[in-house]
Amino acid sequence: MATPKPIILAVDDDLQVLGAIARDLRQEFSKDYRILRVNSGPEALATIQELHEKEEPLALIVADQRMPELEGVELLTASREYFPDAKRVLLTAYADTEAAVRAINSARLDHYLMKPWDPPENLLYPTLHDLLTAWQATHKPRFDGVRLIGFQWSPLSHELKDFLSGYMVGYQWLDYEASAEAQALVKARGFDATDLPLIICPDGKAVANPSKTDLANHLGIANQPLQEMYDVVVVGAGPSGLAAAVYGASEGLKTLIIERQTPGGQAGTSSRIENYLGFPTGLSGAELAHRAWTQAVRLGAEFLAPQDVTKLCIQDGYKVLTLGDGREVKTKAVVLTTGVSYRTLDVPGMDRLSGAGVYYGAARTEARSCDQQDVYIVGGGNSAGQAAMYLATYARNVYIVIRGASLAASMSAYLIEQIRNTPNIELLPFSQIKEVCGQDHLEAVMLDQNGTVEKRPARALFVFIGAKPSTEWVCDQVLCDGKGFVLTGRDLVTDPRYPQVWKKAREPYLLETCVPGIFSAGDSRAGAMARVASAVGEGSMAIKFVHQYLDE
């Protein structure tokens, strides 16, 4: 959407004079400004109020002094409430010069012009050019995108920030408590603090307390299937799911991918992935996810988000998926790429402060708010290391809390070396968080280090401890191991339950579950390697087996 031109408003009750000033203004300024003309003071004030509500930029007001109902000085004074930075010029006859001089202080008048102003090249344009140049020097154009207004410590505000970032939607965050602009925007749209968070869309529409589904609708993200029957439905849009969608769509399969949150899964929250083939300088997880999502959609895959899948059942060999809103999706084959989620840290205060200083995963949207503060990371895997490196560019100190002696057993060597060479990252071995403290947001952590408990100030706590598969909704249909990871291929064949559930003459394909035509790939599959490259490989390979199954 193009940024609107700033406005010059001309006001005079004498239509002949109004026509003359509007003509001269258009002749000189119409290339860079829109010229509006109004023939009364009250109408001009209503126009100014309307421009303010629409957030239109008003650069200059040229108003005649002698107007019935509302004189020029009164109008220019009243306009300051709505556009304090707009330049103000009074048109005056010789007899009104005294009023004009007084108005320089009372109305903060920038200039007054005598009528007539012929020739304008000498008596009008130089003055207005100077004023408009001064206005342009200080004017900050309105952010031309989604604006999110909320409270820094609101969990819902945090969720919406992560959602927008996950779909790489450019947005402006405004903290209601710290921003006068935010308070003015909320008031101008008839809302108050109880309606926050508030989304203001590029078209000006404001949505109070939006759910992620509401936000997806306003951003044009599809959330309902278009086909009656699909060849393959991919559940989960992490690296393996996105790879499956790309290869499925490119090979002509009617492909639908369903994601409950944002593309990328856990990998999507990584600030920098440096060991993925073909990217020698690394790339962020969000960038990788967005590229893959764009690629899948370009090749013809449908994308459904944010949408939960709550149930999977089999009808005459076809698979029927029940969505969170009760709708059903029918497909010939399913690829489960539901990934994993971080396990919760079970200490006092975690539930109360989750989303308000305590975050599971990288929470890249909160990094800037940690500027020159102390932050803590719990966990010693690659995700924790990548988060530490990213946060170190903002935070004063980053503390990595691990139970063991070192990171060698759980983190890649390149990350360990980077952490070692970053002066504001400190490893705390043989340590654990015992409690998180704060009223409405995190203020401190109780740190147990070698048996000594100490209360330490903390701006944020990021948790990366282990992973549990997101398979609860499907464990009644497919066989899982004791931890909930889906059994496939040879792991399935060696399971004692295999003879009771598998009735086909052939053995299951490498990534096939105990239900023919349902495959599993990525981190939620038993035996999977927790690396982006292997997840992409498994997602691609799953489509090969989908083809073989459909050929049967």
C-alpha cells in the first residue's frame, strides 16, 4: 500500500479567495502534497479531526483570519490538539496584522501572509517552501504495516508477536505503558487498556484481544481446506513437514499441510543455523521456514494455519482428520511431522510467569527488550547455544544453566567454541533453577549452584530442557514407544505388538507406522536424529513411500 502524500489544507469562507489560494498551491506543490480546500472554520476543524482519526499526514494549514463562526486564529489554535507538528499560516488583511502578530505566540503561528499575495513566486512560495522543508525534517511517517499495541508483560501480546514473526509479517510493537503514541491510538479508536492487546491492520481496521485465528484471517492466511479429498495431508510445518509438502506438491500430489502455530517448528525459533548444507554463513530458522513455506505454496501445496488436528480415524482405507473447529479433512495418506515441544521446568512460579519473562524456546521477539539486562538459559543443547549467541548481542550477561560439568555431550563443537569466545556468556555447571520470582513479570531467579542457593536478578529466563513428542492425539491409532515417539519401519516390526496390528503381506515401509498409508518423519519419530538436515531428508523420503502406497 503506497504511503499517502502529506496534506496542505486551505481554509477561507470567500470562495473566490479560496479558489485562488488552492490554485496557486496546486500549481507549486501538487507533485508532493495533496491540496484540500474547505470554506468554513467548523468544516475545517471537522476535516482536521477526520484526518487525525485516519492518521493522514497534515503538513500545513493556510487559514483566513476573518471567518464567521470560527476565526482563523481559533482554528489554528484548535488544530494543535490533533496535529501539533503541522505548520500554521494565517491569511490576513492589513487591518488584521495586529491579531496575526498576537497569534504568533497564542496559536504558535509559524507565519502570516498579507492578501493579496501576487506574485506568488515572490510572496507565497518561498515562505511555504521553507515551512514545508522544516516539517519534512522532523516528520516521521506512520508505520505502514501491522501495529501491535499491548503490555510488555502480557503473555497474549508475546504470543501474537511470535505469531507475526513466525510468518515474517513486518509489524510495529508499541508498549502501551511506555508509548504516548500507543495510548493515543487506542483512545482514537474507542478502546481502552482492558481491550489490549490491539492489532491495527494496514487498512486501518482495529481488532481488540485477537486470537491467532482472528489474526490469520485479517492477514489472509488460509484456515479452511479447499479440496474434498487429498492425496496426502502433512500434519506439522517443521523442516520435515515443509520438505514433505514441497516434494508432494512438486510431484503432482494434492497436498495439504496443517500447522497449529507457525512454520518452522523448533527449528523456526533458532536465531542462526550454521550447520545446514548450502548455507556457509548460516541462516535463521524463521528464514529457512519462510523460504520452504513459500516454495511449497508456489508448487501448489495448500497451507492451513493456525489449526489443530485433534483426531485421526480410518474409514474404508481413507484417513479422516478432525480439526480443532470440528471440520473434517479426508485424505488417502498422512505424513505425521508433529515435532516435539520443550518440557516444562517444574519449579515454583513458572506457570504464573510463563510469557511474562519466562519463555520456552528462543522467543526471539523478546531479545531487544533484554537490552543491557541479565538473562538465563536452562539447557545445554544446540537450541540453547544458538539462543545464547543471539541474546548475547543484546543482553548484558547471558548465563547458561546446566546440571552437568560441560556442554560437550549435548552441543555441537562449533557452538561451544563460539560460546567460549563470547565474553558476556557464562556457563554455570552443576547448577539448576529452583524458583522464579516476580509479581507480574520475572524479576529474579533462585539459582542452586553446587548446593548453594542464591537469588539473582533476571530480566528473562529461556527454557530448553529435553523434548516431548506432540503425538497425544494420535497414540490411539499408531503405536508409540514409552515416551510417545511414533514407531515406524523396522522399529515397528521388532515391537511385540506388531503381529496384532499389521495385517498386510508386506512389511511396513521405512517411515510407515502400524497403519498403512500413515507415515512419520522428523523429531516425533522414534529413532530420528534431531538435526534440521535429517528432518528435511525424512520429509522428502516420506513422499517416496506415499507414492509406493498410493500405487498399491
